[in-house]
Amino acid sequence: MVIKEKEALKALYADDIVLLAHSLNGMQLMLDICTNFGVEYDVIFNNSKSDIMRIGPRYNVVCAPLQLSGKCLQFVESIKYLGVHIVANLKFKCTFEEVIN
């Protein structure tokens, strides 16, 4: 799948997915693709387990809500994915403390 806004990244493992985008518009475009996929293939995304996190100079700026399947996603300060904690900040930062212990 090609998305024509710089680069879009995704990480998949079993039934988990992480989407990375350079902009909010790029992220909403990917969320719309997921929504359309869900409609076409009868896949229901669990919005209560879906979050949005920003990294970069504007990580703590309030912005327009992003939607998946017509529902707004919650912005969070950290996300745990496959045992790795990713933290919203000026630069990409993750911790492995719980994985090591």
C-alpha cells in the first residue's frame, strides 16, 4: 500500500498494528484506509484500545481530533506496544525497563 505523503510506516504483529505518520493529515488518511478496510472486510477496530500519540516539537499542542470508524481517538502521553513503552516527547523515546525486569 502506498500513501503519497512522504513516507508512512506501519508495524504489524498478530492483531496489533502501529501506524506512524509525518503529519496529522497523513495519520487521518491512514485511519481512513483502516476504516474502509474494516467496512470492506467486516473488521471491527476496538477504539477503546486505539490511541494517538504525538512525537516532535508540537507533541503537547492540542490539535483536531482524529477518527477511526467514525469515533474520535484519545491522545495519550505513552503507549505500550509488545512490552516496549513509547513516550510522547520532543524526540522519539522508549523504555525497556519492564522488558528487562
